[in-house]
Amino acid sequence: MSNLNLFDLIPKIRYTVELPVSKKEIEVEPYKHGNVRSILLLMQDFKQRKQGHMKKALQSMQKIVEDCILPDAKGDKIDVKKLHIADFVYVMNYIKAISNGEESSFFFRCDTENCKQEKKIDFVLDDCEVKNLENKDIDKIEIEFENQDNIFLHLKPFTFQIYIDNARFFGQEFIEGNEATRYYASFIDAIEGKGQIFDNMKKDNIVKFLDALYECDLKKLIDYINNVPMLVWEKKYECEKCGKINHIKLEHPTDFFV
């Protein structure tokens, strides 16, 4: 009697992909039919903007990417939540491409007020680029004071973990001040000053510290966050109805969910 397993009948398809920020090579496979249910639920919640829709969408996408990343030769798998956010978005779209075909399409409306003509635009992953890649190795910023020793904010890279931890922040149309500060605090790994390093701090303490900084000093941290490497896709097209040149830009991770 054969020892053949039923699932041995299904061929294993593997693709090697290089992550654009970390430059690591990983192996992935297309998503399976069972993953499609998660994708449909993700899109339904995301489009209807149900309560908690952002975190649910991110958790669903995390599960899909985790299922499609294959173990290395040692049997180890990458921790998806530790991926740089640009690497996560890239591999998410790579998996989508090998599952559905190299091209996918988006529908956009002309932004002329009295036009709103809809246009189908093809999306190709190779047309994306990582903006601000030169900033990927920044690991601390210095805050200078006139009459006191300077301090250093030791930074964490913008990982998918940070993004999912702040899902509520990204899911709001109006951002409360404290919510924004808690988001900024997610990037602080340690604070150094007067010959001492403060690490393993509770997030609430980091928030209080940031609130105590002058606005001009906090701006240095905000500038760092606003200029981390991000996957970006841009395209211009002329509206067939009114002739307006529309500029499309996908730059936030959730932009690529559509």
C-alpha cells in the first residue's frame, strides 16, 4: 500500500523574493483557496469601516502573509510583525501578484468636481519604488539644548508591529492629540542623556516625556517618522471625459488593500 498523502497530490510552488529594505531573500507561495475567505472578509470590513475595521484588516493581512511565507532551510520562518513596513507591503503585493497574475487593477474617479468619471488603471508591482530608502539606517536622533547636555532618542525601525499596534490611529478620520503622541512613542527604543540610558520604559512614561518636550524638539521625531522608507506607486492619466490630468499616489500601507 502506498504511503502517499492526499495532499502530496498538490504540487509545491515556490518563489524567491528579495525584500527592498532589509535585502533579505525569502521564499513564498501563492495564497490558497482557503485564504480567499480571509481576503473577502478583510475587504468587506475595510470598505464598510466597521468598528475596529482597521485592526481586523491588518490582522487578516498578517495571517495571509504568514501562511504564504515558507520556512528556510533550517525550518525557521520570518516573524511577519518584525518586517519593516515597506518590506511587508512589498511582499504582500508580491504574493497577490503571483496568486492573481502579474497585473491587478484599481478603479479611480476623476477628481474634477462635476466629472467623477471612473477609470480602470493597471497596477504592476515593478512600477513601485521605495521612497526615503537612504533613511533606513537612522537609529537615533539628537535633540540639542542651549544650556544643558543634549539628549538622544534611540529609535525603532517602522515595523508592521508598530503599524498594527496603532491601528486605531490609522483608522480615525480625526486624530486626538494623545493618540498621535502614543503613535510617536512607538518609535522610541531608549532615551539617552546625562550619561544614562533609559530603556525598557512603559509606553505611558514615554508619552509623558514627549509631552514635556518643546514642540520644536518633538518635530525632529515627527520628521523622522514622516520620512521613513515607504513603498510608493504613482501614476498620471488623462480623464477621457473632461481632459483633467489626474495624479494617483499609493503610499500608505492600507492604500494597497484596494
